[in-house]
Amino acid sequence: MATVTVPEEKKIDESPAAPAEPKPTTITLRISRVNPSENAEAKFEEFKVPVQKWTTVLETILHVKEKLDHSVAVRYSCRQASCGSCGMKINGKPRLACYTKISELESNVVTVEPMNNFQIIRDLAVNFEQLFSTHKKMKPFIINEESEVQPGTKEFIQTPQDLEKFLQFSYCIKCGLCNSACPTMATDKSFVGPQGLAQAYRYTADNRDKGKEDRLKIVDQSHGIWRCHFAGSCSNVCPKGVDPAMAIQLLRGYLLGFRK
């Protein structure tokens, strides 16, 4: 009897194929270059930078700094939208460079410039001295004679409703984007600014605080809260969802007697 040989069935690999690594595309990054100490006029320099869909604007700037031009000046730190260091104008709008993806901009040309309404140190780095000074003037801390922990005392109790009055304004990371977008700051260099006014409201609305009268005196002056034209630009650019324009209106309520 003849022997019949049956071929073995080939095993089919049913494991999913690894997705192909997307090829990087190239964008043109236009960086504003200026050095006030040398009285040089601002100019733009263009660089070709490879990007993926997840590449951030900050990563493209650091690519230029590492591989193409070490002299580019930029301030950054956490790279996760927490420190507020990398604020700049990106395609004309104040944004955090570490929080802005190239893919979100929907453009093959990305222009980065220093923020408006700040003194330029060099290139993309600006001076935050005035913002921090104004922030300190608002007394950004709880003022209460009973705040020191003593034997027999306990923590201050707040209801969820008490917390909700100021919670979103406590998310401010002092990135300066709201001040950069403010049209009043462009015409009045002494204006307190939306960042400072929002923080004044944050502590005024806190029911643990007893410094309301002191803060209202600070903001109730010629370059204070009444200089705000309520353009709302500050709220449109905040990366943390803070609404400085609303805070300013609520703070006005205390001054006008609508709020207690």
C-alpha cells in the first residue's frame, strides 16, 4: 500500500503587528532674536525642525538650542505646565511652550516671540520682576491672628461652598500669560494687571482670611481695579482654567458693596 504524506498546516501568527513608527515631518520654526543690552533690533531666524504629532513647541526650541544654535535664550523648567516658566507668544497668542503641541497649531510655520508687556532679557526670556512684585503687594497669604496653631486649637473648617468661591483662582501658576494678553497693561505700565487682581480676589473671598480691607485699599487706586476695561483677553489665554476677568468683576462687587 502506498504511503500518503499529509503536509503540516502552517501556523498563522495571530498576534497584532507592531504599528509602524510614524515618520517625522518638518516644520519651519521662526524664533525672535533680540538682545536689548546690545541695542540690537529684533529679527527672526528660521530653522527646519523635525516633529512628531506629540512634539511640543518647547521641544522644537530645545532641538534648535541643542543641535543648531546654542545661543537661543529661553526659560523653562518643569515641562508639564506647572511652573509657568516657558510663557511666550506662539503664532501671535500667549501660550505655554511646554503645553502647546505643534499639531494643535495646524501650521507648518511656527513663530515664537517674547511675551508682550514684559521687559525682554534676551530672545524669548522676559523679566518677571514686576509681576512678582505686584503679586507680593496683594498679600498672597491668609491674614488671621488666630492662624498660629496653639494647644487646644484645631484647623479652620471650610464647607465645599466656601472652597468653591476661590478654588479656581488658587490654580494660578504666575506664568504671566494673562498680563501679556491684557490691552490695559500695554498702555499703563503701572496697572496692577489681571494676575495680581485675581490673586487679590482669591484671598479676599477666602472665609479664613481677615485682610479684606487691606487688599481692597491696595486695588482701589488709579492704576488698580478701575483701569480694567474688561476685554476678557486674560481669561482666554490662561492654561490652568483660571478666569481673571471674572475675579476682577467679583472683586469690584466688594468695593461697590454688592458682596460682603
